[in-house]
Amino acid sequence: MELLTPGLGLFVWNFIAFLILLIILRKLAWKPILKSLKERETGIADSLATAERVKAEMAQLKSENEALLAKAREERAQLLKEARDTKDRIIAEAKEQAKVEANKIIVDANAAIQQQKMAALTDVKNQVGSLVIEVAEKVLRRELTDKSQQEKYIKQLAEEVKLN
């Protein structure tokens, strides 16, 4: 049973060794250990504070980015609206110019048609006048006593004349 219960001398020497070791550790190791623990605690606290600050900055940057994106979308919408308005205005101007030019072409064509019509009528009148003079000349050259013969001769001349 002696193996299970330690002796008083062993107990005292172990206790004295423990106290010496505790004093040595307190003088030499305790302060550096506490100092390193304090530094580690401070470092962790600083890291957490930095992380919180970075997180706040990221949230602020995110909100600024969202505001910039909203502004960019608004500007894009404005530019697209201006481009559509410009396109519509250019198309309207082109249509109006095309209408003006078409009307001018129609007026010029109508004038040309009228001019050609008048020239054709003048030509027809001249030909009819020539024919009348020619027929009258032939009728006057031939003196007919009988009126029926005269009408017969006029019909014959009218059939002989070819219109252009």
C-alpha cells in the first residue's frame, strides 16, 4: 500500500520544487506570456475592428455603386429617348422633304403634259387648218353646178385625206 500513498518527504520536496518552479515562471515567463496574450487579444480586436470598418466601407461602396448604376441607367434611358426623338425627327423631315419633292415632280410633270398637250392641239389645229385650206382649194378649183356632186366630191376628199 505504500505504493499508493506517497511519503511525507516526497510530498514536501515536490511541493518545494513546484513553488520554485512557480516563482521562476512568475519572474521569467509569466509576464512575457501575459504580454503575448494581451498582444494577441489586441491584434484580434484590431482585426475585428478593421473587418467591421471594411464591411461598413464595402456597404457604403455598394450603395454608391448602386446609385451610380441607377444614374447610368437613367442617363442611358435619356440617351435612348433622345436618339429615338432624333430618329423620329429626321424621318419626319425626310418624309416632308420627299413629299415636297414629289409634289414638285408632279407639278413639273403636269406642266410638261400640259405643254405637250397644247403643242399636240396646236399641231392638230394646224393640220386641220391645212386640210381645210387644201379641201377648200380643191373645191374652189372645181366648180360644180350641182350641189349633190359638190357634197359627193367633199366626202371623197375627206376619205382620201389621212390623219397623222
